[in-house]
Amino acid sequence: MNLLLWITLVLIVAGLFVLMSKKKSMEERVAFAIENKDSKEEKQTSTKPVVWWIVGATVWGLVSMLLIVWIFSVYV
């Protein structure tokens, strides 16, 4: 198998594993932030990790799609 194919498969599988393992904690953070949006304890309800998780998932998805398109262009 080609190295490009292996890199694509590892990236997709690792990304899916990370997304599934972090999904529950991100849902809990969002629920906690929504419940305490009026509180003055802004440090506890920081949404930065949630935003970075969304950005990371988006970048992972775009890179995965580009690699899949690249594989099809190489093998076809």
C-alpha cells in the first residue's frame, strides 16, 4: 500500500477516536456554560476549550476530505 493511503487511514481513525472520546466532556462543558452564563465566575465557565475542539474537528474534517480526494486522483 502507498504511504499516502496509510497516512490518510491513520489520520481518519485517530481523528474519529479523539472526537468520540472528547464529545461527552465537551457536551458537559457547553451545558455547564449555558446554565451559568449569568454568573460572575467567568473563569469556570470558559468556553475556549469547546471553541478549539470545534476548530480542531473542522480542520480534521477538511484535511481528511482533501486527503481522500487526493487518493482518488492518484489511484484513478
